[in-house]
Amino acid sequence: MIQLLNCSSILLLCLMQSLCAYGMPDPIIKVFKKGFRVSIPHAWNIQRFTFNAKINSQFEQLENGTFSGDIYGPDGNNQWTYENPNAELQLGDILYYWFTVRESNKDSVKRNLFYSITTYEYKIPTPTITIYSKGFEVSIPHEEGIE
């Protein structure tokens, strides 16, 4: 009877670990005319998201890239997001990258990844709404690419 309980306990522990284990997601990458953003969805046990990338140059090992950063919490959209608003990536460039997710004090790494830049995303600027007694006015700040 005791051996049966021990086997049941081990099976239950294995089941709990597999249900709670974090599966490394594919990141969502958005490239803008100026800048780019990489994000992964939030999970309760993530402690850190580390991102490293190079343009048109592969990594030889797990080294810092031209673009790198450690993210210690999810953003307002419940995503762990690395963003570089100043990078100037061109159509046809290849972004080589690797990232690490620390969850429950264990690091998981996805390496040898790349993203081909074939199109740009457009950021929609936040409008300003002014209300008058006989109407309203909506305006957006000038952004490159909006005509």
C-alpha cells in the first residue's frame, strides 16, 4: 500500500510540473520605419526576459548583441517587451536573435533565431480630442509615414 502511495505521489508531482512548466513561446516581432519591438506573453512564473539581436550578422555563441536588454516585468498589455525606438532597420535586413526566459528560478534559452524584415508596421499616434460647445476637434501629432 505504501509503495502505491509513493507511485501516486510521484505521478502527481510529475503531472503538476508538466502543467506548470513554461513553454518557450515564439516572440512577436514588430519592425517600424524607426525602431522595433519584441514581446512574449506573460505567465505567472516569469521573472525575467532577456533579448539580444544583431542586424545581418549571426551569433557565434550566447553573447550580447547590438541590441540587448533585460526586462523584469510585463507591460500594460500583459506582455514582456523589449523595445528599441531608435534602431533603423531596412527592408531586406535580417535580425538574428536569441532570448532567455527565467521562470521559477530556471533559465530557458531559445537561440539561433532570425527574422527577415519584409515590411514595416505603423504606429498609430494617440489622438487629441478637444470638445467645444458646438462641436469637437480631433488631431494627431505628425508621424513620419502618415499623410
